[in-house]
Amino acid sequence: MSREQLNELTEEIDDLIATRDVLAAKVIREKTGAPYDPHREAELGSEDVWLPILRRVRTLVGADVGLGRLPIREPAIRGHGFQLIAGPCSVESEEHARVTCAGLSEYGILYVRGGCWKPRTFASSWRGHGFDAVTWLGEAAHENQQRTVVEILDPRHFDDPGVQTFVDVVQIGARNGQNYALLEAAREFGRPVLLKRAPGATVEEWLGASDYLGDVPVTLCERGVVGFDPCLRNQLDLPGAILARALGSVSVIVDPSHATGISALVLPLTLAAKAAGLDGAMVEAHPCPVEALTDAEQTVTLDYVGVMLRHLADL
């Protein structure tokens, strides 16, 4: 990290502290009527409060890996500022891929995600078009100067010419978040990796899984952990994502589509991720969500991606 980057980070921290002071004063006045005491607030944010927590986490992570051995990672998803990745849950046809990539390109989306193999709960469910979908998505994305993010399920897939040609970022999905054989195969493949958090994985286990990727560029993706509320598909663990970013020296994005299963919650959680200082979000987008073959309820339209970008720019 250069001195210029450190100075920029210091300015961002100062801005966040100033914003926090304003919000804290407002909350204290509304709840208690008492004046804001910056000295008390400073004590609450002091090292005496945070160091025991960090030491405890470092002890847990250090049991097997050690934070000193976790390298500062090159991000798999690159770009200036908060990055928005978008695309369909499933690549449904060649035409579907072409229309989706072209539509997202109009809003400046650089990274297009698309499901080619679909790991489903029941084997009898439709499971994607496989290698054909990789080619459809890859050709459409590259025509629009975009990069593909494709989930790979099997180490043998890396030997396929289509995968080698058209997959720019390898996605390791939640169901394979601790599939160490697949992680090691992805490391050997050498392309950047987007590693989703397994739905039952702790932050320590998530970071441990990333260690299997060696020195390939990696971005972690928080997609929600198992919760108890049936109203939501999963529970987005925003604190865990923030902690993973800090402890793992790695870029972290969120997947609000899978975290909630509700399209109306995708925007507010994306905004929350940006406000929290994370690096991006991956959302499911489709030309006509109601016709999507999979996960229609959590999918937004291509035009709504443009709406999201305007809201993000205003934040």
C-alpha cells in the first residue's frame, strides 16, 4: 500500500468519524435529551474496548492459520470504488445471454454473473445448460467488453476449452465454500476467484477456506448464513463481512439476493454494504424476472440495476 493510499484511507476514516459524531448526537438527544459528550464517545471507541475482541478473534484464527500468514490479497473484482456485479441466476439461452449482457453494458456493468451449472436441492430439478451456457455468456460478455463470473462445481470443468476461454472469474459457491479439493483446483487454474461464504461457516472458517486459494486474486462474498426466520432465505451477516475484510486483508462483497430471497430488499442491503465500507455487491438481474427459470423472487430487472447505481452514486 502506497503513502497516497494510506492518506486517502485516513481521510475516509476521518469522514466516517465525523458522520458518526453527528448521528450519535442526534440519537442521544432524541432518546435521552442529554447533550453529546465526545469524550465519553471516544472512550467507548478506545483500544481498551476493541483490543480484547481483536485478540480473541486472532487467537481463534491463529489456531491453525495465523493472521500473520494470511497475505494481503489482490482483489478478484477490480475497479474504482464500490463494484456492482449483476446477471441472471441461470443462463437460459444464447439470446438470453446476449440481451442481458447488452442491457447491463448500457449501465456500465463490467462484471456479469451467470449460472451455468445449478446445484439444486433435488436432482430432478433443472440444473442448467452447463458448458453451452458458459459459451453463450462468455461470447455475449466479451462482445460488450465485460468479464464473466461463473460458478464452477467440479474440478474437471477447469480442463474444458470453453471454461478456459470464457471464465474470467471463478465463483466458488456457498455449497462448495469448504470443498477443499475444488478450492485447490481453482488455485491451480490460476484465475481470480470469488469465494462465497458457506451458509454455516464461521468467519474463521471462511478465511481458512480462502487460504486454500494460495496467492490467486480473491474476493470474498457474504451471501447470508443460516437463520431461523422463514421470512428470509438467509441472514446477511454484515458484521461478519466487515470483520473478515479487516482480519483477512481481503476485499469483501455481499450478495443481497441470496441473503434475503426478496428483490425489494436488494437495494437497501446493497446501500448498507457500501455505507459499511465493503467493496461491492452481486445481484441477480434478468430482462423479465417473472419469467426467470430459477430464483425469480429475488431477481431485479436490468433497468433496476440502473436505479441501484444512481442510489449508490448518491450515497
